Amino acid sequence: MTICDCHVHVFDPGRYPWAPDRAYTPGAARLGELRRFHAALGVGRAVLVQPSPYGSDNRCLLDALRELGDRARGVAVLGGHETAAELAHWHRLGVRGVRVNLVSGGGARDVAAARRAVTRTAERIAPLDWHLQLFAGLPVVSALAADLAVLPVPVVVDHYGLADGPDRPGFRDLLGLLADERAYVKLSAPYRIPAGSAAASAAEFVAANPHRVVWGSDWPHTGGRARNARERDTPEPFREVDDARELAAVRAWAGGHATTVLETNPAELYDFPLVR
């Protein structure tokens, strides 16, 4: 087994153009840089997640998967036009999930729209045995909890569910989904939630079900500046993050379940080949 970073992005604007309706413009973070980042961190596997500045144009993601081979898996974004043959091709390249983004630009405006997006996506990917990755805050997760519990595919909730602490409304609904094995939660991007929330939330998640928790670095750490629509086309800096410290913190929070969280769960969820 080997450590898996379950949430990274690749940005290569020289080869792959941005979506015209993107909410922000990141800098470049190419595949070679990702390889060096993981080598320094001691990470052997990666899950590439389609970032919102590329919209539903997954070419950058798919080409990166082609280069990385069996050490990587992907989470794509559907545009609604993909054929069954195209999705089967994506599967062969390593795609194992589809992201529904209800936070960044273009996200659902209300619970009804969010429910439709989640349900339609799940129905589309169920024949492929893929999972649905949900980027949404606790209020939306709570409102959709009953729907998520009966989807025909596994659900992975991004970035701690944007939980601002275990005492916040909706947190118990997320814990219930974990305990009932209806969802996973990803310990990724703790800087997207209030300071101090990550440790307390992670402890609750692991206590609820350590077999439904995974970790992701969120490299290269977008969101390093307050976003202004008038400056959308200006590349924003990445955040400065001590990734070794963050990974050590996840190990500490997971305690005796660290191998489960960092190695076993990702291998099973993302269908990595068994390594002994």
C-alpha cells in the first residue's frame, strides 16, 4: 500500500485554454511540478480533480492521467454531451468519479437545483461504478442528506463539507451519512474553513467511521487572493501552505486509523491496483 493524495489539480494554460465563464484564473501548476511535490512529500498515488477554471473541458485532466498511468485516478466534470463510448474511454484512462460543484461559479442556486444536479449525475455514472464528488457547504449537505443516502453511487464530500465546526447546523447530518456508509468526507483544504475547525471536525469524522475518511492536499492551493470579478482574467497567486505539516496533522488526527485514511480507503474508493 502507499499514501494517496486524493485532491490535486493540474493547470497548464499554455496547452489547455480556460473556460470563458470561469470564476477565477489560476497560475500554472503543471504535471512535472505535481510529481516533484509528491516525491518530496512521500506520496505515491494521486487523484486529479477537474478544477472549475476548465469547466467541463477535461482534456488537461485526461492527458495527465494518460501520462501518470496506474499511480493516478481522476474525478471529471460532465458537460452533458458525453457519449457512453467517451465515458468508457475516460474509465480506461483512470476516471473514477464526477464532481458536482455547488460552490464555485455556476453552482446550483437553490436546493431543488442542487437535488436535480446530484440525482442526474448519479444516474448517469452508476453503470460505470463511479462515485459522485460533492463540493457543497453544510447547509446544502444537510438539505440533501436524505437524497444522498439513497443515491445509486458512493458520495464523497469535498473539503470537510466546508464545516465551520462540529457544533454547526448540518454537521450531524454529515456524520450520519458517514456512520451509515452513505458518504465519504475528504480532509482537504483546511484553509477554506475557520481556523481551528479542521482538527475538531476531523476527530468527529474519524470517530463516526474511519473507513469513510480520505485525505487530499488541494495542491496547488488556489484561492490565494480575494476574488474580484473585474480582475477575473488576472492570474491569482497560490496559497503558501506547509504541506508536510498538514499531512502530519492528518496523521495525528487519524491516530491509529492513519493507514486506513491515507492508504486503504483511497485504494478501495478509487480502484487502485493492489500493491503488497
